Amino acid sequence: MQKRLKEKALELLSNCTVTRVLGWKTGEFFYDLTPAVFETAEEVEKEFVYSGFSGANLSKYLIQESRKQGKVAVFLKPCDSYSFQQLLKEHRILRENVYVVGISCNGLLDMEKIRAQGCEGVTAVTEDGDTLTVDTLYGTTKLSRNDCLLERCAVCKSKKIVAFDELIGEQGEELESNRFDRVAELEAMTPEERFAFWREELSRCIRCNACRNVCPACSCEKCVFDNEKSGVRNKAIADSFEENLFHIIRAFHVAGRCTDCGECSRVCPQNIPLHLLNRKFIKDINEFYGVYQAGADMDTKSPLTDFTLDDCEPSIVHERGGVQG
Amino acid sequence: MQRIGVFVCWCGSNIAATVDVEKVSQVLAQEPGVVFSTNYQYMCSQAGQEMIQESIHKYQLTGVVICSCSPRMHEATFRKTCEKAGLNAHMVEIANIREQCSWIHKDMATGTEKAVILGRAAIAKVHLNAPLTAGQSPVKKRALVIGGGIAGIQTALDIADAGFDVDIVEKQPTIGGKMTQIDKTFPTLDCAACILTPKMVDAAQHEKIHIYSYAEVEKVKGFVGNFQVTIKKKARYVDETKCTGCGLCTEKCPQKKVPNAFNLGLDNRRAIYIPFAQAVPKIATIDADYCTMLKSGKCGVCSKVCTAGAIDYKQTDTYIEEEYGAIVVATGFNPIKLDKYDEFAYSQSPDVVTSLEFERLMNAAGPTGGTLLRPSDGAHPHTIVFVQCVGSRCDDEKGKPYCSKICCMYTAKHAMLCREKYPDTDVYVFYIDVRTPGKNFDEFYRRAVEEYGVHYIKGMVGKVVPQDGKLKVQASDLLGGSQLHIEADMVVLAAAIEPDETARPLATMLTASMDTNDFFTEAHPKLRPVESPTAGIFLSGACQGPKDIPETVAQASAAAAKVIGLLCKDSLTCNPCTAQPDELMCNGCSSCEKVCPYGAITYADKEFRGPNRTTLLRRVAQVNPAVCQGCGACTVACPSGAMDLKGFSNQQIMAEVDAICR
Amino acid sequence: MMETIRRISGVNPRKCMKCGKCTASCPAYDEMEFHPHQFVDMVETGRIEELMQSKGIYTCLSCFACVERCPRSVEPAKLIEAVRLAVLRQQNENHLTANDIAEKLDPELPQQAITSAFRKYRK
Amino acid sequence: MSVTENFKPTIVAFCCNWCSYAGADLSGTNRLQYPANVKIIRIPCSCRLNPMFVLRAFQKGADGVILCGCHPGDCHYTTGNYYARRRMTLLFSLLDFMGIERGRTRVEWVSAAEGAKFAATMNEFTETIMKLGPNRRLEDLRCRKD
Amino acid sequence: MTYSYFPGCTLRTKGKELDQWGRAAAEVLGFALEEPENWQCCGAVYPMAKDEIATRLSSVRVLADAKAQGRELVTLCSACHHVIKRVNGDMQRDADICDKVNRYLKLDTPYAGETNVLHYLEVLRDRIGFDALKEKVVHPLTGVKIGAYYGCLLLRPGKEMGFDNPENPRILEDFIRAIGAEPVIYARRNECCGGYCTLENKSYATKQVDKIMDNAKAQGAQMLITACPLCMYNLKENATNGLDVKYFTELLAQALGVKEEAK
């Protein structure tokens, strides 16, 4: 795959289709791939990487990149393409300045999961079908690839690339996904248990803003949490309330726009399952207002800017099942 | 820092009885920014207002908090007071310590404590208030009247006489509406045509009135003072500028079997027609559903006989765009369909007719030339039964819950005319109640009973059985305590009336509200009866509720007066509390635009300074302050908080929250 | 008693606007001394005893014409049935007994005539 | 629990200007009592209520927050309450998901004619909050009053 | 298509043929009628009292049985149809009755009016279609002028029965057209024939029947058809000088050419 992407990048640069290519390169570690812009063939040859660790969703970078001189090529995995289309819908990306190469995807890897299976000091990971060969300082282990997928890939909602100029690999389908199972599990708990669960998780938040910075929906010119006039400006967390506030407001602001790309949880250094908040909104929206997938098309109204005359009342929250808090 | 004055009103004892006003003014005097605090018996009185004005000067107040009755009561009063003293009207906040405090609490300590908190919230808000100036939006000095019945005609004539241009849009080929089909009018028994047709001609000849007949409103955009309306002129396949209305084509057309809608299908007309002799405009129209030329391309008789060369089979619908300052709805009514009331055998016998059909049967221009004859066999009826309240006053889904209002009177008229013209007829009227509130109305009804010998029977008809050329009527006589069996020749049903079916989609276009019966809602049921709650939309005639002719005409003129009052102005003061985007923070994502009910938000590409001396072109929201009504839906839809609402800003509301929760 | 009738029937006689369409529709008018609109009125004014004594409660044909045609959804037939039930539910007040049947039988009579008579006229 | 016994809850009621604020006025005009714990903030329309305001109220010490607006279909701005309805439904659901007591938030549609309903709603809501006790799950300790 | 089928008392005894004709016709038209085991009498009169459930139980049993089979329930006798349809409506709309009935019956799964109740005529109209029926007719009753007699129970109360326009129904007229005959519209076709008082007061029943017959004759009817066995009996037996009255399934079977086989 990496070879095909590299060839495509070189081709697009050499035939002047684009002036830049947005892809991935190695960061501090081999599994720590970061987004990068390549302007020359040399850079591509030398630095361009695509591997099981190319999880980063590149769509958000196009907000800036598409406004610069010249056209930019971008590689989008299926879930990235949803984010891309959602941003297009919000007029955030200038489509004419972007050349989208859609790439099929069979799931990306989570270093945490590899480590969790006893692999310390990992020096290389090679893929061979469903098997991963993990080289460590202490020897080599073979793992099942499925056991090492990122959470979002383990419950992948769609292999369909919804926007592209060109495809590498096969176009996929929307999938039946059990991604809401964990949300449902939490819903089944008592309010006390849920409260304890979230306290436990959110109390670890260090307000590094990684979730915000990576999120394609969190792309405001100026975030309310940085804005003096918003009344909620807050750079560091001083109180449990502020931990809650930041994540509630963040989830609310992306509700109806979040494509469930899972980047927030992937980048969280404290491993807080932030995507569960967004998924809760998606699950509620699906149940209350009909199934809606942000970014799936260009014209459906977002559920929060839409309504029907006979929408459910907010009291549904109080009346439906579960233990009264 | 603002310099705030606090004024606590006693409202006589209304507030002072449960709120320690002295203490409230003392405590609030300690709040930051408060430079003056006092209390007074009646703040809204002349003396109270003067005290506020003096204090503004004396203490150089930049903000005023009045702790008094509801802002819905006196906010406007106090704003004016302060404005006169040179303070911006929007630097005034009211703390509602009467309706929401003194009147609902009995305990002085509780009331006082709450009043202080409400005062603090108002002070906190004033700290963040900024002077607001209302914008002005120009008024397009032209009115649109939708519906060309007696209501629409009267409204248009009155507006035009005041010197403003008026357009009438009428969906039928002629104006005149229901009144053209009526024979005589109660309680004076004037001939309807004799009093209506001159008005129709007046309207047509008035230099300020333009009539779009056979036309419908297609689209409405804009707002009070500045509506943009698209009118669809339906193809009538006759060139209006050429047709002389000679009527030759309507005699020569070979398609003779077209039910005549003007006579409610009681006789036939041709496929090309002029609805009636006094039609305005008197122009022929081809009924595309029946014209063989239009359907199969074979015929062309009308074209051949038309010396003016007015026939145009290729004509298509055309669209006209026009701007208006005000819109009057005059869409009128129709009798309901009677398919759910077939116990009266309406569908089974042609001799069971509606009251409107009966009008045509009595009318000299009607299918029987004005002689009352049974539709089935053309015989003179000798026994006629009138049934009242058919579909009115029903609480089931078959009928209407309201009283149709006009039926009692027109039935008395029908009964009277029958007895007068044909004294040998027996006339029965079955009624539930006889409702005759109106000038000379009850006298009229009594005349029908006393002078004309109409049999009024308190009771209802349960079943009509057509048999052997007769209508066997089974009815109750509640006062006589019997079940009656009458062999009638005709049965006349006073069908309930309902708003025209075009009213509902029109209301949606106008964003004017309607009640559950599809009547337009008035802005206030008593005090603003001819205005819709939507600014710039006015109501004339039966579209607002069942009405007889005198009432319709009165309301039509009232609506006209309101329209004239609006069109007299060169510009309108806008709501100053409008949404305002901070362009630096705007993402241009269109979320706000999608929730705006007024279409007040548009987008523009603007250049912004980027890093390293670059410029960035960004899409940012723009609010038209003339259109924005200040609901604030956009402010919450905006994820970045770029959109805020003047007068109810995020910071102001949060300051109030803080003060209350403190 | 008034309450009992209203409970059994579920009818609110106050909805009646006294138009008389029920009585105008009633095919059994001649067989009843009190007529449908009177049932409504008398239940409202509490004249239940008189209704319970009346023969009309057995001559109502349950044809539902009054229910169908009532513009106010009052459903007089339900009131008549409720009065009948109030009578039948009292001790020994069956209007029809098995002994009465034999003499009324004819060979063609469908079962449902008997079943329904029992249902209507017995506890 | 002594805290609960002396518990004087703070309740913030956001009322739309056209229906519910007028409804609250009417309950005053009719002298219908409801607890003084309820303090009303006037907003132009229920759709003006930003979830941030709700959270802010809890942060600063509110024990319950209620939004009142025109009945669906009667919005002065025609559609505002429909948006408010969706927003609050989702917000309340998320708060519930995070373990915040369900009873602390509520939306009620109160028309200008429903003074009695307004008072009844406030009595009922205050009672619910009294039962729930002070807001401890969504409080900012720095703003704690006792 | 298979339907649960509730024949009722009369069609099992005095009115056997009416039932057999209906079944034979169903076969030709391609639907099957299957009786639930151990059905009981519907009660013949709809219990209007809101405060009792005993009289509703047998109807609920057969409704619940149809639900368990996953079938719609078809009735042929209009009295049965009336009773079962309205009891089903009670189970849907009256929470109190529904609750009491379920507690009394202790069914495996609670019943709340899920079964769809269809009259045989509704099957012809809504499932088979009168046009399709017309195509299957082998002996059209050409030239016969037939008056439809609806009576009360199929139509009223219109809101609950949802069968046809209660004041101007057309389903039987459409049926008459489908079997090749000519319908005669007459106003008394939905007026009560007095069937319920045939046991107690024959002269009264006769008065009602005669009015109906006169009206039908005056409008030109040569015979009447009906969908209620009790009406049929009453119209036949108590008329002073009446027209011939037939059950609609007889004419249906005749038109489809299966009348003789059915016997």
C-alpha cells in the first residue's frame, strides 16, 4: 500500500496536478506517524510513510491547506472522507483546491493494544494478512491483527469512501456496526455508577487540548474556551466542574457534526474514552430523530439545525428506562 | 464602570406590602457601580418619572435599574422616560418584583430577599448593556390583496383611494367571489349583484388598482415594508389585451358538457367561458380540462370565430415579481363538502341542495332563470325543508366545531323569499338555536315567522329518504315532543363554511399563524382583529372567521386603514436587539443560516489578515438587521460563539445567572 | 345513581346541545315513551328512576343511529344501555328468562337472535 | 441529613419573553404562589438558551434549571422552540449519561394564558429538587455557598 | 394468504350454507380461512358498559389467538364483526379495560389490540380487489337489480368500525357490480330493520322491514342482499310483501360457479 501511495504522490507532483501532498511521516517513533505536507519528490521519497499506524485523519488540515496557493493532494481513508465531506458541507474546505485520493482501509493499529499484550520495547511491527509480527528488544512475538486494532476500527461503521477524485484499492460498503454497545452498557448502569465512571475518566484530563486540536469538527476560528468574551474561557482545569464543562460543551458543539472518526480518543494521552460522549449524542440522534451520519452526504440537514413538528419532548430523558437518579 | 441608579417602586401597597422596599434600595445601593438608590410610591407616575430623569442628570447615570412591575407592563414607559433624559433606552433594565415576587409571596422576609436578588441580576445585566439604536427599513408603498371577493375589493378600493397602489390577486377568472353567486342579501333583501358589480367595476377602473385575475401567489419573501412576491398568472389561452369580451366564442364552442362552476354544477357551460355577464375583467378563459383543442389538437372553433384574434392555444403560465410593503389576506370561505352527511341524501337526490345552490336556483341569472324549480324534474316544489347547522357546531371529525354564523340569517331570507314568491309552498326550518345578533337581524327572522308563516321547528332532521319522487323527511320536534314525517319536495342544507383550501399553504408562505380550523389568527382577538401576528400581514373577511357581508366589509375597511397607516410611513423602526456576528470568530459554517426563520443571515467572502503578512479569504456571516427579529436561534447554533444577540448577549445572560446563583 | 350511569356509559351528557338529531334519527321512536334526547337530559338532571321504569330501555334497537349522527359525540345509546344494565343488575330483574324463549321460537330463527336477546335482557 | 433539612435550593427558570414570561406574570396577577427559590431570567425565545447557560447556573450554585417556552407550534418566531426542544433533549440526555440526576433539568411549555400551569410547574419542580437535595455532581466547589 | 376465521354461532348452525358459500368462494379467490380451535360465541351484542369485562373475554381470546398465529382475523357475520372489532378497539384505546382483561385471561403474551379485524367484504375490497373478483366471475348476474341492505352493525359507529362511509356506503354496491349485477341505491339501506326485537315484538319489526322494502322496491330493486344473518331472517320472515333476500356469499358463490359444490 505504501508503495502505491508513494507512486501516486510522485505522479501527482510530477504531472503538476498538485503542488503539495498531504500525507504522513514518521515522528519520534516508528509507530508515531504525524501528518506532513510534502512539496517535492525528494521529500516524498525520503519521508512519506503509510502503515498501520497512519491513523491520523488528514481532513482537518485542509481547512488551512486548501486556502493556500496551488492545489493539494490528500490521502483519505474511508472514515476520514466523512470528516472531509462534513467540512465541505460547512464550507470550510475549498473543494477545487483539493485532489482527494481515497484509500481503502482494513483497520489501523493501536500501539497501546500491542503493548497490552505483553510487548514492551517494540522496535518494529510488520503485517502479514491477519498476523502481526512484533519485534521487540526482547525478541519477536506474533499477534492477531484483529486484537490490535484501534477501537474505532474494531467497530468500523463504514468502509465506504464518500468523497474522492481517485481511488486506490476497492470502494467499500457501510457496515453493520456494534459501535454503540459500550454506550448502551453505560446507559444500563445506575446514575451513581455512570457518575463514578465519568469522574474516574475525566478526572484524569490534563486539558492538553489534544482532543480539540485533532478533531475535524473542532475547527473553530477561535474556540470558546480560548475566548475571553465567551464566559467559559479556561486554559487549565481548576475544578472537577471544569473537567465536565469542557467535555460536555465540546461534545455538544460537535453534536450533529461529529462523524465518529474516533480521533479524540486515539490522541488522548490519558486514554480517556472521549468518543463515548460523541457516540452517545449520535446514538440519541439516531433514536430520537432517525438515523443520521454526519458527512455521509452534502445536503441532509444536521439534526440540530432541523426539526419535525412531532419531535419527542425533552422529558423523554426522564421517562425512558434506566434507574432514576 | 457604569454609573447605575436603582429605583425601587412600591406600587402603592402592591409591592410594599410584601417587600421591604426601603431595605431593597439600601442593599442594592451597596452593589458595585450603583451610585444612587431610592424608592418611591409610584415610579410610573409623572412624579416618579421626573425623579428618575432628575437623578440621571444629577448623578450622571449611565444605567438605570427599575425594580417594579413586569417589563411587559412598563418597560416601554421607563425607556421613554430615560430617553428623554438623554440616556439610551436600552440602558434600562427592569427587575420584576411585583408579578414575580410580591404578588406570589406572602412573607416579607422572603419577598425582600428575592427582590434584592432580582435587583442584583438586573444590575449585573446593566453593567454589560450597551446603547442600542434601532435601524430603519424603507417601506415599499404598494399593497397586495390576496383574494378578490367583496373583502378584497373593499380593502383594495380603500387603500387605493388613499393614494397607494394596490394589486389584487384572484384565482378565478373574475373578481367578485362568493357574493356574485348570492341572489339577495339580508336583512334588506337588496340584490347582491346590484350592490356588488358597481364595486367590481370601480376596482377595475381605479387607476391605482391592478387586478391579476386567474392568478395565484406562488412565493413570498421578505418582511414588513419589503415583501417580494412571485405571482403566477395561469394560462387562460386568451390574450387579455386583445379579448373584447364579446362572448361569441362562448356560444360557438362545440364542447357543451362542462359543469358550470358558477352555478355550482346545476347546469353546463362551454369549454371557453366567461363566468357571468358582469365578470371583471370580462375576458374569456379556456378550461384546459375540457377543451378538445388543447387536449387533442383538433377543433380551433373559438380561434376561428374570434375576430380580435385573442385566442392563443400556446399560452403558458407566466410569473410576475413585485414588491409590496403590506399584504392583505382575503381568501374567503367555501361551504364544506357534504359527503359525510349523507343521512340527508345529498348525494342520492338532486332535490337535496346546499343553501348556495339554492341561491342559484332563486337567481334570475341562475340555471332556472330565477324560477324556483326542482332540479330533478323541473317541477315547482310545494314543501321545502331547510336544515340548519349541517356540519357546524360539531365536536367530531366530520364537521366543524364553530358556528358558521351566517346560516340562520340566510335561511330566514330563503324561507321568506320562498313564501313571498310562492305563497302556496310550505316552508319548514329545523333549527337548534336561531342566532340573529345584528342590526335588524332578529326583526328579520321574526318577520319570516310572523308575516310569512314559515314553520320554525326546534329540532333536527335525522334522515331523508328519496322515494317516489318525494323526499321523506324524518325529524324531531323537540318542543312539540314528536317525531315528524314530512313529505318534502326539496331539502335545503345549511352547510357549514370553512376557509378556502388555498389559505393553509398561503399561511405557510406568509409565516402567518392559523388556528386548528385553518382560519387566520389575529394579532389580538379583541384589540388587533385585522392584523396577523406576523408584521405586515393583514386579514380581511372570512379568512379570519365566519362573517356576513356587512361585517366583512367593515373588517375589509379596517384592514385597509391599518395598511394605509403602514404605507404612510417612509420607513419602519427595526428591532434593535438583533443578532450580530463577530467576523473574526465566524467559521462561515452556515449553521446559523439554517436555523434562521427569517432568512436574515447571508454570507460574504472577506479578506482577513493571516500569519506572516498573508491575507486569507474567509466566508463570514452577515445579519440583515432589518430582517432579524432577535430570537437568538443562531446564537446557540454557532459553535464558536461568534454569533451573539444584542440586548441578550451571552455575557449579559450569564451575568444574570451569576447574580441569581450567587 | 347518576354517577353510576355516567360510569357505566362513559358518556358526558353535558356535551349535549339539545339539537334533537338523535331523536330525529331514532327508528324506535314510536315504541319508547322517553326518547334519546330525553335520556340524555334526564340523566343530566337526575331523573334516573323514571328511566329505569320505562319500557323504552328494552325497545332501543341498538342500531347506533343516534351515536353516529350526534354532532356532539354524546352517544345516547350508551346511556340507554347503561340504564338498562342498572335495572338488570338489580336482583331478579331479568327482563327475559329461558322459559320465555320456547314460545317465541320459530324454526328459522337464527341463534344470534336468542343469544343477543339473552345478552341484552339478562344479567 | 441536616443539609437537606435546611436545604434552600436555587432554581433558575429561563422563560421566553412571549409566552412563558407572560405566563409567569399571569400567575403573579392571579396571586398563585410558588416558591421564592425560583428566579426567572427573561430570554427572547426558548431557542436563545445556550447549554452553556445551563451549565453555568449549575456551576454557580443552582440546584435545578428549567426552561419554559411557547408550546410547539406557537413560537413567536415560529420555529425557535422546535430547535430548543432538540437541543435540550440532547443536552439532558448527555447529562443523564454522565450520571447527573435527571430531575435537575426540565423543559415545560407554558403559554401566556397558563398562569396556573406555570405556578404548578414551579411548585412541582421545586419539590423534585428538594427531594434530590443540593447539586453535588455538577457543582464548582469554589462557588459552594455552605 | 391464510386468515384466522371466526364463523360465529349462526353460521355454524342455522346459517351453515352462508358459511360454506363463503369458504368455497374464498378457495376460488385464493385465500384460506382457518378457524381457531375452541372459539366461543362473540356474545352477539357489543357490551357498551365500560365497567365490565366478562362480556368481552371470548372476543379477546379469539383475537389473541389470531395474533399468536400472526394472522388477520376475518369475520363473516356482521354482528360478530361488530362485536369483535369494537372489543379490539377497546383493547387498543381503553387502558383500563385492556389491563383488566389481560389480568383476567393471563395470556402468554399480553394482548393490546394488535390483531387486524377484517370483514369478509373488506377482504374482497382491500385484499383481493373487486376488479380481480370481477375477472374470476363465471356466471355474472347480468341484468339483476339488487339492493344492498347494510343494516347497522357493519357501519356504525363509523369512527370505530372504519368500514365504509356510514351514511353513504358503497362496498356492497361495488360487490354487486363485481358479480355483474346492477346495484340499486336506496336511502334506507342503512336504517335498522329491527332485528333485535324480532323475538319480542314482531309487529314492530314488520313495520321497520316494510319501510325498507318499500323504499328498495320504489327505487327498482328486484332483490336484496345482506351481510347479517339476523337481518336476513328478519327481512325475510317479517316482511308483509317483501323482496327476496339473499346472503351475499350465496350470490358470490353463484357468480364464481361454486354454489352447488359447496352444498
